[in-house]
Amino acid sequence: MNVTMLTDRLRLRGLWLLALVIVGALIFSACDLIGDDSEQEQQEQQAQQQEVEQETAAAAPAPRPPAREPAEEPGREPPPQAQGGGEGAYAYSIVFPSLALVMVGDATATGLVISDGYVLVDERSLRGSRVASVMLSNGDVLEDVPIVGRDQFTGLAYLGPLDSNLVRRLPGALLGDGEGISPGSSVFTVGYGADNRTGSLPSIYSGVLSGVDEWEPGQRTFLRTDARPDSPFSTVGMILIDSAGTVIGFAPAALVGLGWYVSTGDLARSLPPAEIAASRAPDPDSAATEHVVTVPFGHHSAQLVLGDDATGQSASLSISTETPAVFQLIDASGVVLQESRIISGATIISLAPETVGPYTLSIVPQPAMADGPSDDEASEAMPGDPTYRITSSAALMTMTETDEVASIEINTPFVGSIDIPGDADTFNLAVRGGAVYEILAQSLLIDAVLLIEGGGLDAVDDDTGGGPFGRDSALTLAPDEDGIVSLTIKDYADDATGAYILTIRQIGGELPEQEAAMEEEETTVSSATLSTPRGDVSVRGEITADGLQPTLLGIGSELGDDGSLIVQDNDGIFEIVVSIVGPDQSTARIFVFDADGQTVVSGRVVANCGAAGPCLASAVFITPEDAPGPAGEWRVLMQPEGAGSGISEWQIEVHRYDE
């Protein structure tokens, strides 16, 4: 019984323990379920918070992620740098130190520094100013550089001379003669933009040399090329260079768009530095507030100049006269800003210039209403010459057109110039009844128009004279009786300026006895004028009591101590052209020596024209091909002989053959 009771107690305790274990497991499971619910709620709250943050971030601009350096990959090289070069880049680098930016007011142009510190530039871009600012390729800016010369046929001007220290640091451009370059050769044109101030470098355009043309009236050579800007108005003046950077041409603004460049060989020969000062245009008279101006018979107008400093200022003029006229205020670009009538008596004119100066004040008399001069004690004018007394509140400068003359001769070419836009030159021409005359006006810079008035011969012509651009004018006159006609030449659009050549020839009818005798003599006498030298090397000179005196040395030419012309050639085979001007039977000897002093060529040139006046004679010599000398230096020497003491001029040209 005791055993049984013990067993029952143990069994009962085991059940209690089992129950406790079950209850504990249930409690633990319940707690675990509660914890899972809390964690799930927490996760749901975090998810909701993340959604809110994402919506907020989407509403605002996303920040730019920081740039990361590209990871270097083993064995991979960085991309290559772009490489320039070529003959264009080389040519540009050679000519660049000689380029300059020329500035007048808000206008700019391309300049070229040449020998002795002079700067070549398009004259029209200077807008009538007598000075300009020049920025050199190294950045130096020179103020108030004066105009010292010009080539009237091409419209190119010379500024300078520059400071010698600057010239030493920036040597002048290497000038060459492009006439020897074969068509099809690579060429480049370089220049600043028309709206460039000091920011951009000059632009360069490539092309080929298309051809070479001669303008015989003005003895100028032009190079034609397709190397030019897309817009001819984007540049003012362009420089033509070959693939070696040698300057062979310069184009003024009027020719840039046509692809025509003036050969620098002609420019250098026609206007060497020694002659630049002599070519300078006359300066205006000193500025004053009172002037008395007269328009002589046969002249078109009188001009005065109002300087740059008058821009934006008002001025008043009081003009007294007995001859009515038309007054015009013209700006530097040729635009007529103001036009007024001047009446007999006193006229008050108010001026208020606002554009870029200087300004031209033009007074054009009205002949039909002219009564004669008004102020004899202040003017030495002949009766009938319109005279104007002008009083101004601003200083004015007088500018007389020296190329206007009262009459013009037949059979004598006349070189004149349209100096300001809207100008016209008028001449009196004496004609004879029964004669036939041909009148020809030739120019590179203006579109020449001819007008004839008087004697029932009124006529106008624009472009029938042909010329390089088809703009020359020609008229034929056949008067029935003797008389005087008025001949006027002007630009077609009244906006261009530049030189012209006016030639009047009698082509029909009976000649006066004196003229007939002169014409017969001219048919038997050669022209006693030396032509422009065309050789690879050349020299021109005169003969004085001291012997041969060189006066003009060609580009790249050199003289020996004895006055001989030095020729550098590889095979010693070349052509020599010797010319002399002197009386009949004038004689000169020519010698060619090799590097060892041996005579290779000797000969004579003799003037034989059978006339008392000076004659022109030329002879051509060629070194022998069967006895070429070694590569090196040859000397060409000329000496007068016998009657050669009368020789006034001489010239030697050497043409090297292609090797």
C-alpha cells in the first residue's frame, strides 16, 4: 500500500510538471507572436517613412552626383592630342610677325610691315584721316602714325616710319614677285576681319593661283586667285602669300571680293622707300575759322575739311557770295549727311555731325545763276570765278584739288583722281570741226562715267571702254565746227574714290601741220621710256659725271663693289636684258663674269633710231649652254662706250631659267 501510494504521488507530480512545461511553452509562443507583430508594425512604419522621403525627394531637383575620375585601365593609353601643321600653318607662322591691325575710329584694316618700318594698308579704310593707330603682332600699339605716301592706281597707302627699335624686333615682311609662280600653285590669303578690334587673330584662306594679268595703262600686274573670304565685306585689305610665307600680293578693299591682288613686285619697284616721302599727298592748309575760296573756271567744286574732333558737336557757317551754289556735308564713307542751297548774299547753315569724321564740306557753284565774284579785295580770282567768304564757329581746313585743270591736251594721257565720294572732275576740251576724237577713261578703283556737254555734242558713257572689270568708259566725238566742250569724269555710284587715266586721241580728220609732223616723227622714233623691270634680279640707274649711279634696285637684288649686278644661280644659264636711253648711236658694253672672274658673255647695245631726240634700245644676251659654270655667283656689268656718254638711263634685268 505504501508502494502504491508512492507510485501514485510520483505519477501525479509528473503530470504537474508536464502541465507546467506545456503552459510555459504556450506563454513563450504567445510572447513570440506579440514580438513579431511589433516588429512587423515597426517595419511597416519604416516603409511608410521611406515612401514619404522618396516623394519629397522627387519633388525637389536631384543633386548632381560628384564627378569621378575615370579609372585608369592597365595597358590603355590616353586619347591623342589634335595635331596641326601643313604648308598653310607654316606660311602663316612666317608672315604673322609682319602683320598689323590698323585702326581709325571704329574702323579696322589689315596692315603689312615692310622694309624700313613702313606699313602698307588700304587707303580707303583710313576714311580720310591723316593718321592711324597701328597694333603690331607683339601687341604694341602705336598712336598717330602718319600717312606718308600712296600708290594712286591701286588705292594702297604707306604709314610710318615706325620706331627703329620696333622694326628691329619685328622685321619687315619678305616680299617676292608672284609673277614667276606657275598657275595652280598653292597660295594663301591672310587678313584681319573688318569688325576686329584687338581680340581675334588674322584669318587665313587657302586656294591656288589662277593666273596673272597685266594692266598696261598703269603698269601694274595683278595675281588672280580663288583664295579669298566667303564674304568680301568681312575684311578690309588682304595679303597674298605663297607656301613659304613670302608676300606676293596685296588686295585693297575694292579688289578683295574679286580675288585680284596687286603684285608686291610692282609695288616695291614703283614706290621704293626713298620715294615714299615724295609721293605724300599735300597736307591740308592750317585750320582756321575764316576762309575765302574760289572755284576757277573749269573746276567742279571747292572743298573744306571739318576734322574728327567735331563729331557730335554743332557748328554754324556764314557764307557770303554773289554766285548761288549747292552746299553738301559728306562723311568719311561718302554719305551726304546734309544738303543746302547757298543764295546770292549771305547764307547761314547749321551743322550737327554725328557719324565718324572727318567731314568734307563741298561747294558746287550753279553756273547758270552765277553773276561773278563777290569779294575782289579778298581774292585774286578772275572775273567770273565764283568766290565764297566763309566764317565758321569751328575750325575748317581748305583742300584744293590739284588734279583739276581748266583744259586738257589731246594725245597726252592725264592722270587724275576722284578724291572724295561724290566728286567729279571737269575739263574744257578744244575741238575742231571735221575731226574725230576718241576719249577713254580707265581706272581700277572707280566705275568711270564720261559726260560731254556743249556744242551740240551732249553724250554719256558708262562701261563701253572695257578694262579688267569691264568698267572703263569710252566716247567718240565728231564735231561739225570748232569750239570748246565740257568733259566730266565721275564714279557711277558716287561712292568710290581713286585714280584714273584720261586719254583723248584724234582718230580721224585732218591733223594740224605741227601735230602731223610730230606724229610722223613718233612713228620713226622708239619710245624713250624704260619699262618696268620684270627680271628675277634687276637694277636701274643713270649716268652722271661720277659714272653709273644705281637709282632702283629690284627685290632680292644685290650689287657688287664695282657696281655689277650679282646673280646667284645653280647652273649659270640665264638671260640678260640690257636697255639704255640716249641719243642716236649711244653705245654700252655688257660683260658677264663667273665666280672665277672669267668673262662668260660680252656684247654691245646700240641706240639706233635716226632721230635727234633720246632713243630706247634693248638687247638680249644668254649665257652659253655648252659651257655652264659651277654653282655660285655671277656678275653682270655694264659700261658706256664712246658715244655712250650721252646715255641718260640704263637698266639690267636677269631672268633665271627653270632648273
